[in-house]
Amino acid sequence: MYRAPTAGGVAAEVGHSVGTMCMNRAFWFLASALAWCGSTLPANAMAATPVVVPPGSLYVCVNESGGVRRVVPIEFSPNVGALCAKHPEMGPCQYERNVCRRSGGRVYAAGGVEVTLQIEAEYDRKVMRVRIK
């Protein structure tokens, strides 16, 4: 729960999704105002906003350029999607995530958790895969 101050100085509890929605609106208002002035937000501020993965998607690719965030679901064929849901360490899953990274994007899984290269290394250790660089 989020405690939002009210006009009388008394805090009112607001549901998490409502508080998050208000914070997102405030953030995008600030980003729009800065863009209008010819300025942008720092990259770490864009990364701090939550990423929402649409239902039915395992991963999303997030690209940020010019202060604008694009969230695109990573699509798999039905068979590969079922495989990746059970075993995210498998090669076809990593391939699609790396395609996103090569285009300058960041990969997020359900729940808004970023799938970093450290997580990919853990996947490699899990299946005892060796990468030659």
C-alpha cells in the first residue's frame, strides 16, 4: 500500500496499482515537460520506472531513445514459447533475448525483472554451457 498525503495533512492509503499509476503519470509529465524544454531525463531515471509485461508474453524488449520508451513483447512460436516458459536457459530463448540486446534494448521478464547478462551467465552454468569469446 502507498500512503498519499491529502489536503488536510492526513495520509490516506491508496492501492499499490493506483499509486504506481499516479507515479507513472507524474514521471511521464516530467519527461514531457523536459522534452518540450529541449532537455531529457538521465538514463538511470528512465530505468527506474516500472516495466509492465503484457499478459501472455514471457519477455519484453525495452528501447529508450530521446526520452521515449518503447516496450515491445518478444514473440515466440507456440512450441518455443512453451519451452521458454519452463526452461528460460534454452538456446532459442537466449537467442531472442540477445536479438533485443543487439538492437540496444533491455530485456524484462514477467514481474518487471530485468534479465541481465549475469542472469544469462547463471543460465549457462545451469546447463553447463561454455561460451568461447
